[in-house]
Amino acid sequence: MQIFCQRLKESRLSVGMTQRQIADALSISQPSYIRYENGSSEPTLENLVKIADILDVSVDFLLGRKDY
């Protein structure tokens, strides 16, 4: 889970998006998204795919299965 949190935050910052912008794109609250980044909650499969699309990375990358 730690690698997911790290890659999620790094990917978000690399595309210049705020936590609020990602949360809005997912139709969730900002505190809910913050919990994804700090590891206290996990996104649904649907939101995981949406996050990968928004950040233009693969789900495998976010989950630490691939380094690209």
C-alpha cells in the first residue's frame, strides 16, 4: 500500500493537479481522496481505473507492479 500512496502523490504532482481537482474528477470529497494518499483508505476498483486515466499512468504502475 505504501508504494501506491507514494506513486499516487508523485503522479498527481507531476501533472500539476491538486487533491481537490482529483477528488472533483472522481466525484468524491477531498478528505476521501486524501485518505488514498495517506494510506488510510483504498479506492474502489472503479476509482482506481479513473485515477490512472486522469494521471495518464497504468494501474500496474500505481500498484507497484511496473516501474513505468
